[in-house]
Amino acid sequence: MINVNSAFNAVFSNQSKEISWTEALLDAQKAIQLNPSSHVGNELKLAALHAHNDAMIIASSIMMLLEAPGSSL
């Protein structure tokens, strides 16, 4: 059985900064599963969901610009 400690949480935290939001979300869910009382997993989950939301806002904005009348993009 894996012993969850602060070093383990740090690995998930550092890894999640360099991967896609979907991978970060999976890592966060695993951290929550392994140590439900740790705040780190929930913070990582929130960060991953924010990253996804930001990506969706950017994609929507680009689509609106491309579909705008007279758009030259």
C-alpha cells in the first residue's frame, strides 16, 4: 500500500503544472482517493478545472472572432 505523505503530494503538485488539464484532473482525483483528508488533491482538482475553463473561454472567443461579419482572421 502506498504511504501518502507531503513528498507524494508535492510530486502530484509539480507534475500537474506541466501536463494537460485532463491528466492533472486524473492526478488530483488519485491524490484525493489516496488521501481524502489532504487539501492538496482538492486544490489540484480546482486548478485543473480552472485550466479547462480557461481553455474553453479562449476557444469560444476565437470561434466568435472567426465567425464575426467582416472577419479577416
